[in-house]
Amino acid sequence: MFLNRRTFTASVGAVAGLSQLIPIGRANANASTPLFVATWNFGLASCRKSLEVLQQSGSLLDAVELGIQVAEADLKNDSVGVGGAPNADGVVQLDACFMDGATHRAGSVAGLENYPHPISVARRVMEKTKHVLLVGDGAAAFAQSQGFKKQELLTEEQKKKWEAWKSKQPAPGAAPPNHDTIALVGLDANGHLAGGCSTSGLAYKLAGRVGDSPILGGGLYVDGEVGAAGATGIGENIMRSCGTFLIVEFMRNGMEPTQACKAAIDRIAKSERKPISELHINFLAIDKKGRWGGAGTDNSYEIAVVTSNSATLEKPFLVK
Ligand code: GLY
């Protein structure tokens, strides 16, 4: 199911205990634990951080949170965290969610301004409140009450790009699709599953627009008995079909991860009544057995897969 495997020996060397690479078929069929899988090539650094944290602390939740923080802090990444593209008003509004499969607890934030690590605020919502989703000013007030530090999220580079876009007097919400959201899911050696998702959302979105990333069953879903799935791409196309919930349900009914991701895209394409080339939806999934997979509609889509003895970028099944 996977094509064009790219093996990163340099980065692999940084993974503790690496001695050999797992052939692709074996990795997908009988993956070892711990296992971390994330969207896009920048997900490799996040997954490596997650493994390091898990090996040092034993906490899968810390591993997921701190792994995603790496992508949020990466200025080269223009749709997650600091340096993310702003909305149509030139304001960076971040979305994130966090879910623990062992307890079925979850937390989310949406439209969060001036806090660089929405994934950490989302985890705090899960751990410190009775709620699941906090938005806008309420989310920011909660972050402040929890001692998170404020920071300007709009970089000079993003400001210039936004000004150039604005000068063309575009229609509201009209912008080229960017979809570099990080979704990261993990499984430890005890069978504990967890995941998180973080994004600045579509570039130049309408102020207040919330995508799939903070929505459980949209950008992320984790079921401690079955597996976990994450998404990147145009959130509206994912949310209308509860894409990641659908993938987990397909796995519950016996599909392996890649098959489940592909089946979800087929279902969404049918529901959306749009050509596949217009969907821009990309998924990853892991199951409780430690099998991983992915499928997407974008040729550029890659997933990072890290275990204690391998760290690779994989080309998921391309749905055309
Ligand atoms: N998938 C990210 C978004 O649509 O906001």
C-alpha cells in the first residue's frame, strides 16, 4: 500500500536504540511499540521528540504534547503555531485538540490568540476543567489563568505575505488552500493510545472560522480499545463527515489502518459530490495492534513513522 519510502538515515541515527530499519511491509503489518505517527515531513521531528519523552518519562501524554510543541515552535512551518498564517484580518488564531484513549477524556481550544502552544492549553482543558472545548477570549482567559505565557504569533514574514494578499482585495476567505496541520498519534508498549492535533488553520480564513483540527472526530479521534486517526487538509471537507471518527469505526469493524483511511476518503468523496482533486483531505491511523497506515488525496502528503528502532517518512496511499 505504501510507495516511495524515504529513509532518513541521518535522523534515524538520532533515535535511541536504532540498529536496523524495518522493511515496509513488516512495519505496516506487525509494527512494534512504542509507535508514533504524524502528518507531513515536519512530523518526523515531532515523533522523534515524542519517542524521546516517552523513553525518559514513561508518559504517553507528555510524549504527544511535547512532540506537537516542536511543530508549533517551528517558524518554517506556516500553518502551525508561531509563524502560522493569519486570518483575513491579519490575526493568527490557533486551533488544537488532545485526546487520551485510556480515559476517553479530551480537551480542545479554537480561535486561540497569542498563546504559542495551543496543544498544551487543550491538554489543560482536558485535565483541569469539566469541559471539552473552549474558544476565543474564553480560551485565552483560561490559558492566562493556567500560567501560559503570551507571545506575538504573527511573524514579519507572514505579515508581509498577508499584506500582499490583502492588497489584491480578495473575496472574503479566498486563499490558496494550505494544509500543513500536525496530527500526531501514539501507542505505548502497554497499549495506551493518545493523540493531538494543532493548526493555525486555512490561511486568510474568515475571522472566527474553526476547522476540523480542534473537533473530535474531525482532526483527531482516539478510541482506547481500537486505535487513533488524525487528519490534515481542508477542514470543512473533513468535518462534514466526521472523518477520523469514521476511520476508527472502520478499524473497529476489522479494517487495517490504510484500508480504513482509504474507505473514509471514498465515503467523503461520495458525500461531498466533488472530484477527488478538489477535496484536499489526508489521513493517518494506527490501531491497537501497532499497525499504522494512511491515505490522502494530495500527492505531496507524507507521514512520519517512528518506533524505537526506526524513523521514516512514508508515502501514504494516494486516492485519485
Ligand atoms: N485542517 C486544518 C483546517 O482546515 O483548519
